[in-house]
Amino acid sequence: LRRKPPHIAIVPSSGMGHLTPFLRLAAMLASRGCTITLITANPTVSAAESTHISAFFSAHPRINRLEFEIIPYSPPIPPPTTLSSSNSKQLIAPFESETIHALNNGRVLSCLPPVHPIGPLDPYELEKGPRLPWLDDQSVGSVVYISFGSKTAMSKDQIRELANGLEISRCAFLWVLKTRKVDTDDNEELQEVLEESFLERTKNRGIVVKEWVKQEEILAHPAIGGFVSHCGWNSVTEAARHGVPVLAWPQVGDQRANAEVVERAGLGVWVREWGWGVERLVRGEEIGEKVRVMMSDRELRSRAREVGEEARTAWGVNGSSEKALMGVIDGLKT
Ligand code: BUP
């Protein structure tokens, strides 16, 4: 008797960093015969989420949509805490094969559900963003890409130091700049944040964009030779998939654990002295120097390329990721 593919409900939590992998997973499961219901919150936190959700449902009419309304809630003011955000406790150890093995063999807790290591995830069709023809005119491996993800906005002073650093590095650059955590509040013009003279001096060497870009497509572009990243998990897996060296500059949450994975995997370097979030202002000279070193480090580039090959093997037809995904689907068949 043939068993029926499962019906799976997928509930992404808020923010593009959560929505992106869930939409990719939904598309991957649907293309393997599963019935999918995607449950999304209304309103979304950012405009990027609404745009991507609408585009996703237009491209995948067979995926069911359920919306739930978020009721406004004013949380009580929390009592003062003695823990500082610069504390170096790590909650999550880097996810590596021994860790997954320990979790799945009851060595951590006996009652945990199985953990299935799936990824890197395929981008789904119609992920939104403008084309950047400028990149096509740059030579192979010459451009450093800078992005701190969808919700990290650095201080104005740090942004100016970063600009200074990019200028000092003398590398070509593509910088996705955010000045506010939520995109709907991000209304400042570039000229209000960066000096006009910086934009003028670097106009033939770099571009700064404030709108949403197709990051996966950028990282896949042969002109990209390095990535200055906050190490959101999606960014790390995307850099790994395309074998792009990373200069890790983690800011909050799990990003420090992710930076450690980047370093241990040989995908990049992490300058620990740059600190954590707003701990210290990192000067342009230091940034420029590290960017220049990353972009000219042939050994790092070749290690990152190897990581990319391993990631592509994991995600290929008979790779470990595909096997894990099919294992999940098989286990849920009725
Ligand atoms: Br910004 C930006 N285009 O312009 P992370 C981000 N992305 O495609 P985060 C774009 O959003 P958390 C843009 O490729 C990645 O898939 C990017 O996720 C994409 O960081 C995703 O890297 C960003 O995990 O979320 O947004 O800080 O920290 O919650 O993982």
C-alpha cells in the first residue's frame, strides 16, 4: 500500500531571518509532494516580510495560507537584571555533527524529538530584489559585500567608521546599509548618514544600497570575493554554499556562536577584539586593514571554496541534506 505524503503546517516567527528559511523549506517540501499550510502573522513586523509573503503565495498557489491576527500587547516593564548583554555566555554550542549525534542519541536529554540537519536551503523562485548590473562590470573576486542582515542597525558613528574603513581598504564594495531596525522606519537618505564627499570619492569603486537586495544572487556572483557579515545563520549558510570568505562581525543573539562555526569551518575570520554589539567603536583603520587582508588571503579563499564544495555536496541529489529531508517526509507519511 502506498502511503500518503504528509500535510505539514509551517509557522515562521517574525523577521526576515526566520521567514526566508521557512519559505524556502515550504517550497522544498511542496515540490516533494507534501501538502503545506503556511501560517503567517498579521501584521508583519517589516514591509520586506509582507512583500515576500505576497510574492511567495502568488508563485506557489498550491500552498495553503492561514493568517492569524496579532493582538496588540504591552508587556510589563521587566525588573532590572544583573546580567549584562556583553556577557560572554553562550547559549548554543555551534551545531556540528557530534552535537547532532549527541542530541539524537539521548546523550543530552532522553525525551528530545529528532534533529534533522537540512541545508543549505534552495532559494525559492521570485525572491525579490533589484538587479545590480554594476557587479557584472567588476573583475572576479574583487568586490567585498557588506551586510548586517535584516534587523541590525549600527550606530551612526560606527557606520561612518565602516565607510572610512572601506575607503582605506581600497577594495571595490557593495554595502547594504540599514539605519533602523525595522525597514518601515528606515527613511533617511544615504546623504543624511554618509558624508557626500565619501559617496563622491568612492562612486567608481563601490555602491551603497538601502533597499532589499537578492543576497543569495549577490553571493553567487563571481565578482564577490568576501563578505563582512553579522553572521545571522542564513547569511552564514549562504556564504558557505557559495564558498565566499567571511569577515565575521557578530552583533547579538546566536551570531557569536555562528561566528565560531565560520571560523572553525575555515570559512572566515572573526576579529574577537571588535567586541560584541555596541561594546566599542571599531575604527576605520582596523576595519580597512582586516577587509584588505581578507580580500587578498588566497589560502582563506581556497578553504572557503572547499567549504562551498562540501555544502553543495550536502545539498545535492544524493547529499546528506536531501536524505535528511526525505527522511522527515517519510517519517510523517500516513
Ligand atoms: Br538585509 C537582506 N536581502 O537586503 P540572517 C537580507 N537578505 O536577501 P537576520 C536579503 O535575509 P536573524 C537583503 O540573504 C538572509 O537569507 C539574506 O537572515 C536575506 O540575518 C536573510 O542572515 C537574513 O539570518 O536574522 O536578518 O539578522 O539574526 O534572526 O537570523
